[in-house]
Amino acid sequence: MHNYVALTNSNMRTGSQNKYMQHDLNSKLKLLGITKLERELGFRKRRTGKIRLQALVESFYKSCFRSKFSLSSWAFQLSAQEGLCISKQAVFYRVNSSLTKLLERLLNNALVAQIKPSQTSQNSRFKNVYIQDGMAIKLPDNLSTKYKGNYSRGKIKAVAKLQVIYNASKRNFKSILLTPFTRNDQTASSDILPLLKKGDLVIRDMGYFVMPTFRQIVQRKADFISRYKKDVAIIDLKSKQAVSIIQLLRGKTVLKRKVILGAKEQLECTLIAVKVAPCLAEARRRKAMKDRDKRLRYTQDKKILLGWDIYLSSSHDLEVKDVQDYYAARWQIEIIFKSWKSGLSLEKSIPGQLNYDHLAVTVIYLHLLLIVLMITPIYNTLKSLIRRPEDRVSLLKSVKIILMMIINNRIQFDLNVASKLANFTLYEVRNRDTMADKLRILA
């Protein structure tokens, strides 16, 4: 095996970063305030309680990844770990609303620790900068009554929607909510309203595009930045006549203009448009052409609009660069969601036998917590140790090794361990061309 990993003084972490990486899972939970939270939320009312929360969490991971998950396997692993006889009924009684609230707070604290402070939000003219986003999570079909999703082949699927509201100025999550998929982003659009005060800013994508909510944001003397939603009417401020977005963009690379938004629910706002690089525009168009949703027709107008980043804001004072920077802060949440769904196969790792609501929420939160606390930082550390630019760390291989460490009681992780593991997480080097390489040559 080639020695692709170089541990030198230049890439060794020092200070608090290196110290943090040396903590094991339990130590990280303590850093998140797990002891204080379990007393504050009434999870642990007696000091002499049989089941310690940290043991409950750690035994869950071992039972979940070692064999097929069930309450019995969880109780067995917990009993072996603690040297006690703990029944599955005892574990069942612990899986309640207090536990889900506690895990929600822990996940909140863990996410805040992972998200880097945005320079734009730190130096913001707004009192609070709120980012609202959501992610769909597929669940076992037997939870379709509680988490109603889409229909597939005449059968209703179980899908949950994780909705979050993050305050980028204060660096905390104001809300982490697990709801049925049928409660879509447009329905959740108004969730932000009770939080808003004068001088706040709301940043969201076009999934939350609801005109009455925009108006209520403005009525609270707050502002919003949103992506423009195609087919929403744009009315010229002077002539009061509808104008085409294509017509406004023609011959320009940057556009900033006050307009009236909407034919019925009219609202004065600023339209900001920036033409993207040709390579990005072409990548968007290729993706749009492959979309299997026949409702999303690939028209000539859509082809043109895919070459632009188009925003709407109720604040008329923001410059084009300001709007771009504020909206870019939203990508920190988006990147976390994407890594959870695609790279880490979150949906595939959720057990199939979940017929109890609190258990379903507990399992989802515990998976997300493990990803934030252990998998993401370890994966990022492994990537930082790779010397040659042509070498890439496989996320799938990294996750398998991390889970093996958990199963075999090797939860502690530091740079010395990382140096030994990094070679095993690389994509294999092929001596022959892949099919993708051959197609690239032919092209």
C-alpha cells in the first residue's frame, strides 16, 4: 500500500482543535452540556437512576450498527456495558418526550459548534439574521400514518420533514422541528413570524416563497432575501404594467431594480440579478434536462433564467454584493443537509422496525447527532491528512471505519489514530480507464 499520508508539523492541529479531536464521544457529549440538560429537562430526576444517559446513547450506537436494531438489542448492549440487568421495557420507558427534547437540544448545540460564524452576519446591519431551511427524510413504511409522505405505486410512503430556523447573528438554532412531509415548506413559511422583530432579516430559498408571509415580514418592520420564483408577476414601478423578467435581463450582466411583486398580493421590493459563469449555467441546464419530473418543462425562458442568480429583497439599501453574501450564509445549513442525505446515506441507516413515535424521533436525532459529533469532524480530519492532490478520501469507507471503531469500543479518536486509518479510506487507484474516462476521451 502506498504511503499517501504525511503527518508533518505544518498539518498537525494544535491547541484547542487538536485537544477537541482527542475527546471521545462521551467527552464531546459533556462539552455539549448533556449532564445539565438531562437535569434541566427532568430526564434524570434521581442521582441513583439505573440508566445513565451517556450510557444509553453509546449503547444505542453499538446495538444499531452491530446487528439489526430493536429495543431488545439496545437493552442487551446497555446491560452488558453497565454490568446490570436492564429490560427492554426499562429502555422503552426512557424513550419519551423528555428524551426527544434533550436530543433536540444536544443536536442544536452540536450544530452550532460545527457551523462557522459568517463574516457577513457578524458585521450585519440587521439585529438578527435568520436562515430557514428544511430536509426530507425517508422513514420505514409503517410510520406512514404519523409521517405521511408521497404515493409510490399506489402505496403511501413515510417521509418526515426536518425544519430548522438558525440565527446566524447569535449562532443558535431557534427551532428544530420534525414534521410530516405533507407539511411542506410553504406551510412552514409562517413559522418564522413569531420570532421577528424590527430590524431582523430572513433568508430562505424559493420553497418558502409565500406572498402573504412576505407582507407580514415587512409589516413587522423586518426584511427578507429570497430567490425569485418563476412565473410570479413583476410590475414596473412607474408604468404599473407587467414586465417580463426575460426582457429586464436582456443585454445585462447585473441588474438591481425596484419593482412591484405579484399581480394580486402586490408588494414593493428590489429585484437583484447576477449573471453566472457560463460553465455553471451549462451545468444547471444539463441537470434540468435530466429532471424526471415532467411538470418542470424545459422551456427557452427557463434555459435563459438558469444562467442567472435572481433574488428579491424588501430592503432597498442592500447592494448586489451584500445580497449575494447574505444568501451565501444559507449554504452552511444546505451543505450539512446534503452531507446527511447523500454522502452519509442517512435514510438507509434508519432501522425498519419503528412503530413508536418517540422511538422514531429518537433514532433520527441520534443518527444526526453521531454525524455531527463524530463522523463529520473525523472525515474532515482524514481529508486534511492527504498529501497528494489526486488522492481522494471516500466518505463511505470513512463512515464504515468510524462505525467499526464504535462497535469495538474504540470511540476515542486523535491524529495518531487518523494517520493509521487515512490510507484505508482512499478511493482505489485504477490502472485502467473507467467508463467515465473513456466517454470523456470520446467526447
